[in-house]
Amino acid sequence: MNSTLSVAVLSGKGGVGKTNISLNLACALYQAGFKNLLMDCDMGLANLDVLLGITPEGNLQNALLGEARLNDVLYPVEPKGFDVLPAASGVPELNDMSPDLRDLLLERLEPVLGGYDFVFMDLGAGISETVQTFAAMAAVRIVLITPEPTSLTDSYALIKVLNNRFGMRDFMVMVNQAS
């Protein structure tokens, strides 16, 4: 039986490299023979498509609004095993999704996720409701930090919020942009 491992890559601060780390982890695991879905969960400021140099015809917003099925907006980066679920950019309504919209998203994602070995969620920065929801969904949380005071304090605040609200105690911490 196929078991999907969900991994959220998150940080308290923007600009620490979450999207690059998510993309590189998904690429490495694809090259090792695993099927991966990389979800751009930075709902208001999506940029995974920019790093990949792709122009998807649809995105998560289209699926949420009922304009397309979720399977129709998946973008195959590599055949048979590396797909991207792009998000919209410049859509502030998606950044702080209502509980109803988040429930709808989870309902539509559930049947799709089982087809992958790994699902990477490239989250936005900070402690928004949307970030918290995706972090709570994931089996593994990688908190990305850089060696600067604002990155450390903001990520500590994020961990504290997730612990207080959801009782999460297990976080992997990865340091980026360090010599």
C-alpha cells in the first residue's frame, strides 16, 4: 500500500529560501524514484512557477472557485512522478482563507494526495491562519531559518504559535544562507 508523507516547509520570515528548498527536495526525491507533488501554498504570493519557468494554465484558485477540477490544474514538471500544484499570485483573499474555504480545499485535495510518495507544501511566511492550517496538516514540518535575528525570532514565534494552538512539538529546523 502506498503511504504519502506530507512535508510542510515553513518559516516565520520571508526570503529565507523556502521555495528553493522545497523544489530541491522534491527534485532530489524524484530523481531517487519517488512520486512527488509540490504544492505552492504561498496563497497570496505564489512564485514556484517563476522558479520552474512554467506558465500553468490553471491554479489552485481555479479549483477552489469550481472553474476547474484539481486534477486539471496539476502541472506535470516531469512525466510519471513530479507534479506541481500552482497557486495564484496577487490574490489576497487566498492568503487568509476562511475556515469554509480551507475545508473545501482539504476536501478537494484528499483524493489527489494518495497518488504520491511525498507531498511538499511550500508555505508562505508568518503565522497566518492559512500557514497554520497547512502546517497542522503535515506529518513533517521543516522550519527554515537563516542566521539573522529576525529570522530566528519570527520562526521561534511560529513554532510557539503552532505548539500553543495545535500542541505540535516536533519540528525539524534547517539553516539556510549560512557559511
